[in-house]
Amino acid sequence: MTLAAPTSPPAHVRIRTSSRWLVALALLVGGLVALPVLAVLAQVLSTGTGDTWSHLASTVLPDYIGSTLWLCLGVGLGTASMGVGAAWLVTRYEFPLRGTLEWALVLPLAVPGYVMAYTYTDLLQFVGPVQTALREAFGWGRADYWFPDVRSLGGAVVLFSLVLYPYVYMLARTAFLERAGGMLEVGRVLGLGPWGSFFRVSLPLARPAIAAGVSLALMETLADFGAVSYFGVQTFTTGIYRAWFSLGDRVAAAQLASALLGFVILVLAFERLSRGRARFHDTTLRRSRVMAIRVGGWRAALAVLACLIPMVAGFLLPAGILLHMSLSQGDAQFGPRFIALARNSVTVSGLTAFIAVMLALLLAYAARLQPHWLVRTTHRLGGLGYALPGTVIAVGVLIPVTRVDKVLTTWMEQAVGWQGGLVLTGGIVGLVYACVVRFLTPAVQSIDAGLLKVTPNMDHAARSLGLTPLAALRRVHFPLLRGSLLTALLLVFIDVMKELPATLVMRPFNFDTLATQAYTLASDERLAEASTAALTIVVVGLLPLIVLSREIARSRLPGGGR
């Protein structure tokens, strides 16, 4: 009598069973990321719209709405005009310094908005070098001339446009390169000149990319606190900070945070509507050559000037001012105090980057193993934080974490006699949690891009050899993802180094970073002392941009002119 061998469960059943814990952890991560938003909304719903909201609506809310709308409108127009114009010039025309300007135009991203605000205030204020030179040259007094006030809504619009136009530039440049060749040839055959090709061919095709870039710039504008606070512009971020710390009213802070969420939703809806229903697909495998038009004389000088102005005004000038102030005066506390600030910044940034990359790897790998709708939804939740301002996340984190902290501290006091104060908000745990929620998106996107390059056949081969999902991740995917993981670590590290709103709200007592030090000193009009910390942030921010700039310089299509 022959005994039949026991039948093993199907492969997909074994895979799902062995990866169930991975999916459960991914769902837990998605819930933790969504918790701050749910906490803000729950706080608003639980308290209704009582006296606090009525007071806000009758006093400061109209100013917040008006300033935020005008700021978004101005920044949207400014970033679109500078970004699209620069992208069109470097992709369509051949002129001197084109190769250098092509990658240098992204450098303003290294300068945080609040750092730009400090440097231009020092440059353009009444006692600054520009107005002083004008008075000395023409013999003017205070009442003899008019000079625009940099610390105003208009100044904030110009400042954000200079800092954030690279978002539009990078996406528009990619769109122009990808769709330029064959379609521009058709336009030339139909009699379209360079400007006709731009307005009737390239610009409509690049509209989704331009809308995405403008949306990113607007979300960064809505999230900013340092620059608008320093310029005295009344926006929702300054209102949230004031309501929480000056008034001690978490209800008002939560209600303002929910209103700010409404603006973020409007920006995302604008990006979707700007795309329309149009879809553009490349139906040929042949890559047409992008023929750059060589220009000379005054046209070449005009093209160089048009690209130099945003790059110089957005990076070289503020970086030069910071370097000069740091070398000539600098921070009087440079030394042990500065080392402590740098250590705090690196500690928070390093912990956040490591945790964010590990969680992002968990989310991305779970979505790869189990393409279930619940897992996909959790994966999308991992990208929720980047669309939210740091003040909203900080308020959303503080509400539940403070309650958990009180319960935990009380239990530890009763159980083990703990007398060390609050555990979560008394240290950097709450701050790291807020930063992980805020900057998980860059890590998820980088690792997703890396996993897409790994063929599914690798997974099938690993499973056929009997490897569990965790073993396959460790022995197969991890070595192939090393570059993507390092990129994600670098991006999150730099973002946290520059983060100001969440750090101001969530930092424990007597815990300062380079960002908070620069903001505090500049707020006290000690701009020269703030220059050392601000310059350090800019220098660190240059690291990923140098890598990005080199990729841009190498990303020309085959036969693309260089």
C-alpha cells in the first residue's frame, strides 16, 4: 500500500500566511501616520463651533484667509513664471553658460524660506547696505525717497517665489525634454515658430507637470512659519502657533489647523483639475532629438540674464550674505553652544531618517507582497504627512501624545517610583514622531522607485528557493535597494534639519536646534549671530542638491544636444 504524500498548501496561501505580520505592521504604521489628522478633526468635532470659533471668525480669521489667499496666488504666479521660463530656455535654446545654469537653477531649494527672510531683511532694511548706499550716493534723508518694505505680504511673495520655483523648473524641464522632440518637429512643419511652439505645443503638454510643481510650491508656502512670522504676515500657521502658545487654547489651534487643512485640500484639488482629462502617451519607441536653437548677441545675453536672476537672487546672494556675516561677526556663542545645537539637530534628523526609512521600507514591501485595497490605502496614508503643514501635524501629535504621556507617567510613578517627568513630550520622542509623520513621504517615494526596478522574477525565484518574505527582503531586495535607501536617508535627514514649525511646537524644554536658534536670534534682530546657524543649514542642504543637479545634467535624452 502506497501512502500519498501530504499535499502542501498553494504557494499564494503560504505567502499570504507568512507575510500577514508584515501587512499588520504596515496597517499599524498607516494608522500612526493618520493619527495627527484624526486628532485635529476629532478635537474640532468634539468641541463644536462655540465661542472660540466665533471669536476667531469675528477678529483674526478674515485676515488669515485673505493673507493666505493672496500669498498663494502670488507664489503660484511667481513660481510658474520663473520655473517654466527657465525650463523652456535651457531645453530649447543654446547660449553661453547654459550647461552650468541648467543644474545651478535648482540650488535655491537649499535655502530655507526663513533663512532667506533674514538675509534679505538685513540687505534691504533702512540701515542695510542697499538703502545706506542710496542715501550716501544721492544725499537723501529718510523722507526724501520711497523704498519697498521687504517685511510685507509682497516681500513674502517674492521670497517664496525665489525659494520654491525649482519645483516647477524641474518638473517642467522634464516634461519639455520628454515631449519636445517629435511634436516640435510637427509644429515646425505646420509653420509654428519658437514662441508658437511654446504656447501651442509644449506648454499644453507640460500643463500637468507644471500644475504639480506649483502645487508643491503652494503646499510648502502654506506649511511655512518662520518667514511669514518674521515678516509679520498673518497666516494660519502663525495663528496656530499663537493660539497654542500665547493663548494656551488648543481648541482654537485645532480649529485653525482644520481650516488650514481645507486650504491644502483646495491646492490638491487645483492640481487635479489642472490636469483635466487629457492624457498624453508616447506611442513610438524612437526618441526624437531635441534640437536646441543657437542664439547669440543680445538674445543670448537676455537668456543668460533671465536664468541668472532667479539663481543669483535665490541662492548666491543670500548664501554670500550669510557667509559674510558669519565670517565678519558670526555667533558670539560659537563653540560649545554651537556644537550642542548641531548635535541636537543631527540627533533628531538622524533618528527621524532611520525610523522613516525603515517604516517606508515596511510600507513599500507590504504593498509589493499584498496588493490588497487595504494595504494600498495604508501605503497612500504614508504619504499624507508631506501634504500637511508642520504646525498641523504638531498640534495633531500633541493632543493624543500628551494624554498618553500623562497616563504613562502616572503609572510609572505608582509602579516604579518614576520622578523623571513626562516621558514622551519631556524628551525628543514626540518631536521625532511628528517629524516621521511629516517626512515619511520622500522615503516612501524613493523606496517605491527602487522596488519598481526590481523585477518580480526575483521574488518568484526567492520563493521557489523557500525563502520567507523577511529572508527575501534581507538577502535579495535589500542589497538591490541600497542606493534608494541611502537616497531616502539623505532626503529625510536634510528635510528635518530645515524643519522649523514642528520643531518649535514639539521640542522639549531647553532643547534647541540650528533651525530654532536661527529663528530665535533673527526674531530678536540679532541677524549676524543667526548667520552661523543659518549658513550651516544651507551648507547641509546643498548635499542632496549637488547629487540632484548632477542627475539633471546627465538626464538629457540621447542625442539631446550635448
